Amino acid sequence: MTILSQVLEHNQSFVTNREYEQFKTDKFPHKSLAVLACMDARLVELLPKAMGLKNGDAKLIKNAGALVTHPWGSVMRSLLVAVYELRAEEICVVAHHDCGMRAIDPQHILDSACARGVSEETLTTLRGAGIDLEKWLKGFDNVEDSVRHTVEVIRSHPLMPHDVPVHGMVIHPTTGALSVIVDGYAGRTSQAA
Ligand SMILES: [Zn+2]
């Protein structure tokens, strides 16, 4: 059975048995929170449970490493939409220990791409168009520094209101324990002072 057919088979019984009823909510985050987290599979259920979040409590944005790689990319846009259109009042950046984006080797990814059929010519063309593939694929060396940087990118974004606290945390991928790296309230106070 393919992965797709497994998903669809489950989905049919999920809908037929009205299992969705326990998840009914609306589009506004009840805890007025937007969370940017890593896509790590260990965090699928662990992260919301460890943060006390139920369906409908937060806007959850995920990518590899919980990063904002570009101030005008889709992650930053999602956070701005969450704040201006969907009543998010605070933002949490949640990275995690043992993240695949730490010390990722861009060259290894490019070698794998070539092994999977992407031609050297394509890489040369992309480089010729000014795309720095190594820089684009690079993750981070230190998770705490990465969280601080991401929080700063969000907080200092020209379209982000100054009164939105942006917190930075690191979650343990086994225990769910959260460490606060940036207290968004403290940042807001010092900014005001
Ligand atoms: Zn990760």
C-alpha cells in the first residue's frame, strides 16, 4: 500500500466516524500566539503538548530549523499576517536541540542532488544567475545563537509593530523541556527604555 493510499484510507474513516468533531474551532488563535518551530518529526505532537497548545490555540508555522532566512520570504509574511489579520499578539520562535539544520553540509546536499539526477550544468546555471547555493542551504552552528538571530530579524522587521513580544526558546526533542533564550517582554521593556 502506498503512503498516499494509507493516508486516504485513514482519512475516509476519520471523516466517516466524525473524529473531527473534537478539533472544531475557528481561525483565530485562542491564546493569541504565533509559533515558528522546526519541522522535526519528533515535534509533531510533542511541541504543542509541551507548550500546552490545543487545536485553535496558536498559528503554527514550521520549517527546517525554525528560521527566517529572508525578511521578505513566506515565513515573515505569515507572521505579519498572523499579527495583523489573525489576532496573534505574541510570537514564539522554538528551535530544538539535535536539529538537522545545525552544521548541515550544503556540499553534501548538492552532491546528493547530483546523484539523484540534477546536472552539474544546472548548478552552474544557478550560480551564474547569482544564487549562492552554499549560503542558501546552510543552517546554523549554534542553536541558541540562531534563535537570537531569528528573534532579532522578526523584532526589527520594518512592518512588525514594536509592541509585539517576540520570545525565543529551545525545546528538548525528547522531554519537551523549554529553555528561554530570549524573553520577549524583557526585550520590549529595554526597547522602550
Ligand atoms: Zn530541527
